[in-house]
Amino acid sequence: MHIKWVAVFSVALTALSAASVRGEDEPRSFICTFAAGNAATFEDGAFKSKSPEPITFAITDIDLDKQTAQLMPEGSTKPGSLKIVRSISANHFLEVVNEGFLNLTTVYEKDAASGSYPAVHSRHFGVLGQPVVAQYTGTCTAK
């Protein structure tokens, strides 16, 4: 039984060490571009789909220990605050906008072939009480 606990402790220690090294190697900022995806608005009792406009933004001041970052939309001078939820192979950046709506950007580990970071961006908001949702696929590059 004692050997079993030593083995569990060793595996946990190895995982923590790997996470610590991974955190030090992670970029502290990204430029993210999303050109593909879909969007929908709820009108007249049903969701209606359309293609979303491409978007680009920067994720800056990434602090994995504090789980915070800043979002800088293209053409803006006022950053938004982000919370970070870490996972094994990605970081999730959560923005709660002033009206209480949510935006979520997931940046996955670097793709060895392209050198970019695959990413997904989702928006959940509303306009005049009507739901508006969008999900984009794209990539981020370390800045």
C-alpha cells in the first residue's frame, strides 16, 4: 500500500513540474485572427444563421500564475480584463463584458507544422433583448 502512494505522489510531482516548465515557456501575448465561423441571431421565434465578420485582437499581459490577461480589440485603445482557465493542452480566456455577456477564447498548444496556435473564439451576447451568438475558428501567433 505504501508503494502505491509513493507512485501516486511521483506522478503528481512530475505533472506539476511539467506544468511549471510549460508555464514558463508560454507566450505572454498573442495576436489572434479569426476569419471563419458562424453567427446566429434569434428573430421571430427562431435562430437565423449568417457568416460573421472576421475579427483580430491581441491577448496581452498574460499572467498564468494570477490567471489574468488583457484583451485589446483591433483599433481600440482600451483593454478588457480576461480571466484564465488553464487546461492540459490549452488556455481559456474568459471575458465578462459590461452588460454581463460572455466571450470565450481558447488558445491551444502550438502546432508544430505551422508554428501557430489553433484557437476558437465564442461570443454570447444580445442586442435589444435578442440573443446573438457567434463562434469563430482561427489562429494566434505569439507576440
